[in-house]
Amino acid sequence: MFSDLPTRIKQCARDAGFDLCGIAPVRDFAELQVFPAWIADGKHGEMKYMEARVEAGELRRASLARVAPWARSVIVCAINYNTAHPYSTQVQPEEAGRGWISRYAWAREDYHDAVLRRLRQVEDELRELTDTTGNWPLGTGNLHFRSYVDTGPLIERVYAKYAGIGWIGKNTCIINQQLGSWLFLGVILTSLDFTKDDLTEGDLTADLPAPDRCGTCTRCITACPTQAIVAPGELDARLCISYLTIEKRGEIPDNLRSGMGRHVFGCDICQDVCPWNRKAPVTSAAEFEAREGLVNPALDWLAEMQQEEFRAVFRGSPIQRAKLSGLRRNAVIAMGNSGDKKFVPTLKKLCEDPDPVVAEHARWAVETLDSAPV
């Protein structure tokens, strides 16, 4: 009686603007079992929210059955956010002294809001189906949905794999054979229970789970400047440029600063070098087009930015997560890594900045540039 429902769900997702949709059962997948050890090893760094536990002591993100015992399935939706701009690895000479903001953060609207709005639309359409379609297993009154974008009690990429969205690459990103890895994921937990036959009939004829097509390629591992991919599919966040520029507060360890290059918010290198992204299509979602000035931004502009301008420029942007102090710190490090001595006067002024974190990194940047070849 559910054979056509997955197809209807996928159509609802298309109507809401998603590029991909699949459904995974709630299970104790093998990939979830490595998460506790990863946390225990401290590889999540300062991201304390990942340590959240349920009453039984299990990690929330690996214990969906305990956190939402009513959930039987996870609807996984994905939307392409790639734009037509060059990759971070395609640096033109005139851009060498400019910063890099991760592609996902260029958007005109925070992806959390843009994706969640679409998930709500899918929810609404599914509720309408419950009002017009008979033979629902739990009855209309007992049917539950709950949508999340990065905030749910689950590891999205694991469910994306088992929903057929893509495989988990060696860089830990979800990779789709047609769209590549420039994908935002959103999930809807639901009390709808599907059989395996339900999920493999009709329009949702994806391989479940998605087969791994990375093969012997290790380009993402080799390209990482800080060697954050410590093993295929295993990331040490403490070494990751995205973590360092976004989540890490205070001082950046000296031994990691040079590896950060010109990155001021996030890092795209492991995706930029991935062969599956060579022909990645451009998004059709207007919200993900780049805001003016965020592609290869001027480093001195960012380093000297004040709070009022920061709030105005990055209103509604995920860049706010780094906070002004973190963004300025990152820009100062990038200036030191640029090899361009034109930044020395600005950096010397920043050595006396009221923000001690900015001042300390400015002193490092000056020393780095002073020792750079002419």
C-alpha cells in the first residue's frame, strides 16, 4: 500500500526545489559506531555540541532511536549550491593576495534558512497527502514529521548514504555521481515506516546504500595542506582549515598557520580537487548565488573591519559564526601567508589592535613576511 508513496515524497521534494531525495530506515548503521571513538579521541576539537548525550549516556548524534523513538524513517533531501565561479585552487595572479571564503558561504541567504524553508514545504505537502490518502499505517493523527538542517540528533551523511543520495567520500563529504559534492543536506524524521520493497520501486530506484565510487583516488587526502584527512573517511577536525577558521576560538597553533594559506572562512580544497566535481552543474537556486565582494575578498578590508560593518555585510550569513574576532584573525594569517610585503604597514598597525588575538597573529604575520624572500 506504500509502493507509490516514496515516489510522491520525491515529487514533493522536487516541487520544493531539491535536486535529490531519498529515504533511509532508522538503523544502527556501522558508520555510526565509529562516532563515539572519534569523540573520545578528541578529534572534534572544541565543538562541544557534538558531545551531547542522552540520559543513557549515549551520544545524541549516534542514538536517533533513543532521541526520537517514534522515528522510523529519515527523508534526506539535497540541493546543489555550486556556482559558476572558479575554485579556490584556480588562483589567478591578481588574486594571490586576496582571501578565500568557502563556496557555501557566498550565498545571499544562510543555507540553514533556505534549506529548512524547503523542508517545511515538503512537510506541508505530505500532511496534505495524509488528509486525502487512506491506508496510512499510524493514522493521520499519529503521523509525525520533524525537519533539521545541521541541528538534528543524527549524522546526516550516514543517512544520505543509505537513502541513495551519494557515497561518503574519503574527505567525508557526500558525493553524488551526477552532481558532485556541492550539496546542502536537509532531513525530515518521520514516523512513516517503509519496507525495502517500498524504497526500491517506482521513481526511487537508487542503489541502497549508494555504492562507493572513489576507487583508489586519494587526491583529497594528498591536497589537504594540514593533513586533516588522517585516513580515508576519517577527518581530524583539529587540523581542518574549515574548523580552524570557523569553530576554533582564540589562537591558532603556530604549526598550522602556514597551512591555512589564504583561507579566511572555511576551505574547499578537498572538494575542488575531487574528480567528481569537474563537471558539477551550477545551481538553479537564486539564494545560493554569490554576494558581491565575497569571492576572493580583499584581506586588508577584512582585517580592519569593525563590528558595525561586520553586522551589516554578513547579516543573515553563516560567516557570522566565526565572529568578527575570528574573521579578522584569519585575514591576518592569510596576509602573513601571502608573501606580499604591501601588507606590512597594515599588519604593524594591527600589532597594537585592542583585540589581543588579532594583535598576536599580526605580530606573527609581520615576522613571516619579514623573513619571506623579496
